[in-house]
Amino acid sequence: MWWHIACSGAAYPALADEFFERIVDGTGLTATDPVYLLRERIHSVAGLKATAKPSPHQQFCLLVEVFNAWVEGRTMRRLPTGGGAGRPRQSVPAHRFTVLDLAARV
């Protein structure tokens, strides 16, 4: 995922670095920070059996949704669940990624 973000524009390698560093270290995150919520989800899912874990597609969609919220400066009370994660909105800002944008780079 880092590679897909980093190759999308001149400013994106630094954004990708910062996003994934925040996921790893968790420093300064608040309870409504999308990255904090993603970290918590990663920790809670880590101990589940493979059959209970989200599919790779669901995980990818969630990463895209959290990245977009983080870049846009939005807060979240909870992570999206189900089919809505990663779907493009009606009006997509230039810096917003969709699952199709990133999948096309593979």
C-alpha cells in the first residue's frame, strides 16, 4: 500500500511515510484519530483465527478509507464496517484515493 500512495504524486512519499509511522508508533494519537482506530483494530484482529479475520480486500479498503480520513483531517468515532469502506464518494478531491485507483497501479 505504501508504494501505491508514494507513487501517486510528488508530496505522497512523505505522506505515506508519516501515515505508516503513525500506525507503527502510535505517538500522539487521540481516540478520534482514524489512525488510532486502525491501530486498535489491527491489535484486536491479530489474535483472531484466520477464518474470523477480514479478507485482504476488506483490509485494503479499510486502509484506503483511514488514509483518506487522515489526509482530509477528519475524525472518526469508529471505523467503517461492511461494504462502504473504500468506495469513492460522489465528489472525489484530487488527493483522495479509491480502491480502483490503487488497484490499477498493481
